Amino acid sequence: MSRAYPLLIAAVGAISMSGCAPTPGADTASSSASNRQCFSPGLNPNFRGNNQTIYMRSRNVDVYELKTVGSCPEVDFGLSIRFKSAGPFSRICIGDTATIEMHQIGQRSLCQVQVVKKLTEAEIAALPSRDRP
């Protein structure tokens, strides 16, 4: 019995360690989640574009393309625009939807947007100057 006990412990250890072995496809799922492109909305982003496509430059100079979702009022880029209820530690990532708020004294409009992608340097350079944040 004394000899069987250490063998039993070794067998249980080997079986439990096999659960830690990498499996095909596991690395791609975890790396894609960690490589998700996000920005902090509370850092006074700069907005430009039109009623369907909005380009936003985050504080760290990355530019993201946003698409309006559903009914959106006339986007006035002369107004102050910010993300609604964006806390100091919140993050918005590609694929997420968010609400932007356009306001000036006595007037406020909300618009639902979806983050489409982060633009490359070449895509930013190709934007018309009126759309480049």
C-alpha cells in the first residue's frame, strides 16, 4: 500500500497538469482579446466627419472611424461633442456601441455610434481635410 500511494499521487498530478497544456486555437483567442484596439473616451477626443461617418482622434493621437446607428440628429461639429457617461477609467473598443452627446448652452442632442476601426497613418492622410480630426 505504501508503494501504491506515491504512484497514485503521481498519476493524479500528471492528469491535472495535462489541463494546463496549450490547446490549438487557445492562443489566438486570448491574444485577439488582449490585442483589442480601445481608447479612453474621457480624454477630450476631437470629432470630424458627417452624419453617417465620424472620425475621432483620441488623446494618444489614434484616429477611429465611427458609424452612426439608427436615427441620428444632424451632427454639428461646431458644438461641443463628447461621449455620454464616459467615466475616467472607461474604455471603448472596436465593435462597441456608444452614445455621443452634442451640446451647447440650452441645447443637447444624443447620437448612437459604433466603433468600426482604427485608421492607419495612410488612411488618415487620405481623408479629406474637412474630415480629418
